[in-house]
Amino acid sequence: MINTDSSNSTSQKNIITPGPLPSSIQINADGKLKHFLTIEGIPPLLLEEILDRSQQFVSLPNKAQVQAPLLRGKTVMNLFFENSTRTRTTFELAAKRLSADLVNMDIRTSSATKGESLLDTIRNLEAMGCDMFVVRHSSSGAAHFIARYCAPHISVLNAGDGRHAHPTQAMLDMLTIRQHKGDFTPLQVAIVGDIKHSRVARSQIHALSTLCTGEIRIIAPKTLIPQGIENMGVSVYHEIEKGIKDVDVVIMLRLQHERMTTALLPSVREYYARYGLTEERLKLAKPDAIVMHPGPVNRGVEIDSRVADGSQSVIMQQVTNGIAVRMAIMSMVMG
Ligand code: NCD
């Protein structure tokens, strides 16, 4: 699972390939969530429980002051081996709102830069009394690897691994869709952009299909679509005008230049001309369609500013929902 084709990372070279990864690793024998590594294999009822709990946290009055004591006495360590704004900060706020002790490891100034292996870093943090690791890493499989080898009382949450999975992002996206549209079954959802390098798209597709979404459309040039994507139950479009016709939800993705090893596009300008979400193109979707983006948004590359900031955009609501979803998942794995 772990590969080395993504961007450089200080400790990537120290990871040991973990071998086959059983999806049961994240669910206990009694059906409870132990780790949160991928949406794949999580039953619909458990996904719905996450959404219900998240919605309860969204509805908490005066969120900044109400500290739910569910993680009091627990220590959460944020291990971000890759840059992040929204994900790291919302995990931090979620842990604090649940009354946990939170440590933000600065990997750039840690001993990972002195050749310490990931496993040795983990062992040392365990010795400090950690209960939960939140892991972002440029190598696919990094969070699974830590979950497999860490002490049994510890839970691991995947905050994005290589191009593999970003399950908490997918869940905050599902929450946002549910808040606007309710039931998933009649919905047509389009995901537009760099599907090939996107861990977000992969997790969204798993979540949308587990929740029985009516139709999932993938829209991208051939070079940005991974082989065999049809096996995930999606329909593939190469023209945005056809792909977003009458959809209920449009999810835009960034071009992940840092993961592209060869030139996959003639130019950014041409990409915008063919795939950029403009006001004119958005009119092809349903009139009440919502526009989503996991961020970071590249204005004028995948989306026009007027759409990103327009009345159909729910991009900031996604960010806000990130706190509630992470609170829900953290409380469930520690439950
Ligand atoms: C995404 C990520 O890091 O995978 N962003 C995020 O977590 N909000 C998407 C991206 O980087 O394009």
C-alpha cells in the first residue's frame, strides 16, 4: 500500500511497507470504530451514526464556550508530515472542544529530520502517554501502518495519506450534502478535476456509494482519471458541460501538481478553459445545486471566484462542519 511516488517527505524513506491491509483493522469485534483510516468497508449505519453525531455537535449552543468533556484526560497528538491549514486546525479545535490535551508535533523541527524512523517516533510519543494519533502523511498507507504497530489502547485517525484516503474530509462533505439535500438516494453528484491524485475523491466516492447516492459522476480529462475508476460504480465524463447537466451537487478539486510526476496537462489556462467552473457552466446544473470544494481553492484554475464566493457555494460551511465531524469521530473512537 505504501508507495513513494508522491511528494518528498522527511520520514517517508523510513516507512516499512506494511503488507496487505485488512479493512477490519478499524472496526472492533463489537462493531465500534477503533481507528478511522478509510471509508472503505465501513457499514452504512456507522457512517450515518457519524453524521448524526456530527449534526449534534453542529447544533451545540455557543460552541466556543461549551466544552464537551468526552476526551478529558486523553492526549491527542497531531502528526502532520505534510502541510495543512483546514484539516490540522479543525482537528485541533475538535480535540480542544472535547477537553483533550492536544500536542501539535512540528515535524519539521522533530527528530524525523535526523533520520529517526516513523516507528521510533511513534514509540517515543507512546511513552509520553498518547491516546490518539491524527496522521497526515504523503505516503499512502502511513496511517494504517501506525494503526497496525502502535500500542493497543491508541486510536489512529487518518488526516490524509498520499493519494489513498482522506476519510474525515469525505465525512464533512457528506454532512454538508445531507444538510442541504437530505436523502442521498435521489442525488446526482459530480466530482470535477484531478481525480487521479485525489485522496479526497476516492474517499468521497466510497462514502457516496455506501450512502446509496443515485449517481456519482467523475469529470476530468483522460490524463487525470485513474485506471479502473468505473469499478467504483461511477460514470465518467470528459466534458464538463455534459457531466454537470442537472446535477444536485458539484464538487470541485484542485490540480495536485505536487503529485504529478509527468506533464498531464497542456497548460493551466487550457485546463480552466475546458474544466473551470464558471457561472455559465454552473447554470447547467440544477438551479438549487450546491458547489463544494475541500480547499485549498485555486481561483481561476479550477473555479471562477464568482462561483467560489457565490450564493450556491457551501465551501465555508464545509470548513465549519469539519470541526463537528472530527469531534464526532474522536468521541466515537474513544467511546
Ligand atoms: C485536501 C487534501 O489535503 O487532500 N485538502 C484538505 O484536506 N482540505 C485537498 C487538496 O489538497 O487539494
